[in-house]
Amino acid sequence: MHSDTKIALVTGGSRGLGKEMALRLAAKGKDVILTYRTEKESAHQIVREIEKMGRKGIALHLDMSHTENLKPFVEKLKGSLMEMWGKTHFDYLVNNAGMGATVAFADVTEDLFMSFFNVHFKNIYFLTQLTLPLINPGGSIINISSGTTRFANPGYSVYASMKGAIETFTKYLAKELGTKGITANVVAPGPIETDFNNAAIRNNPQLKGILGSLSPLGRVGNAEDIGGVVAFLCSEDARWINGQRIEVSGGINV
């Protein structure tokens, strides 16, 4: 193993966008730690695919809905870094784990609001804080947002509000972590056909058609459209990109 091997941590890496990010990072020569909440078998299958590429991979359980899960996870992460790589640090943190629901503003409950707040903002904030001491100088933090922070999509008031908070948070990371040589950027996908939010787009051809027609390219996105962008941002080629929101949406509502 090369001592200069770079390691990426991708949360929510067992399916959808996270899976594609993990595989593209491995294809670009990175070793990958991915987390899963329920999809254990799927996560281990992706690790096997990463290993077939000649890279190292490991899947760790992490439920982002409760803050008390974060510290035990970080201890597990430290153990895995030492055990598999003989290292105390990693290079790239990709905060991808999330949850979806389309709920009209008038129908949003406090429970729903708090579950989105925990998964999409609070616990990303504190997971980043807890892992920061483990990120190498020259490393990067990639936060996943959404096109819905730029254009309003009815039913996304809670989701997009939390993503808006993440975008502001990312600017502060870029500003405050620069002295450590760590960059921070946002990737904001447009409508994507995955199993996210109960496969809302994939299972609804009419919605898919409407959303596709909003892009100059005439289609909705897919996971493959996003993974490579994250892999690029986790590379030397992207070292001068910092504090940016990169929308990957095919130019929707441009």
C-alpha cells in the first residue's frame, strides 16, 4: 500500500448518490470508508466492489438521527483507521447521509421538522466538528445540498431550509479551516432519479417528465451525474476551489 493513499469518508454510502460517490472515489484511486444506517448488506457489497478496484474499503454503521451516536462512531472510525491503514487521520469528509419527504408547509409537524433538523443540519455540524481533528491538512469537506435552496419546490420547505443552513455553514468552514489547509465546498444536485424520498421521481413518470423539461438538457439527473463531481472535488485538481456552491443540475431553472 502506498503511504500517500488518500482516504475518503462518505456518510450514507450504501445506496443512491452516496454509493456512486464511494465508487467514483475508489475509481480515482482513493480508499473509502462508507457509513450506512439500515442497508448493511448493500454497504458490504459496495466495499467488495471497491476492493475489486484494488482499493481498500470499509463500511461502518452510523445513524445520523441522534447526536449521542456521533462520539461512539468517531471512536469506531479511529479504530478502523488504525486497524486497516495504520493511520490516525483521513483526507476527505463527504457529508451525504440524508432523508427525504415531500410535505406541504401547512402540514409540517414539529416531529418532522426536528427529524430533518437532526439529520440534515445539527448532526452534520457536530459530526464535522468531531472528525475535524482527524482530517489531514490539504483535505476537504464536501457538504451535499440541493437545487431547492436556489429555486423553491413546494413540499420542500423543511428540507431546503436545512440545506440552506448547510450552505451557510460551509462558508464558515472554508473561512475558519483555511489555516489548517482544509477546503470546504457544497455540491447541490438538482432532481435526481434514485430511491431517495421513496423514489419520488423514479416512480412518477409524469413528475419525472415535468422536472426533466425544466433542464435545457431535457432530462432529470442520475447518480452517475453527481459521483464524479464529488470525486473531482476530493482531488488535487480541485485544491483551489473553496467556499463554493457547485450546482449539478443540468442547468435546471437557469
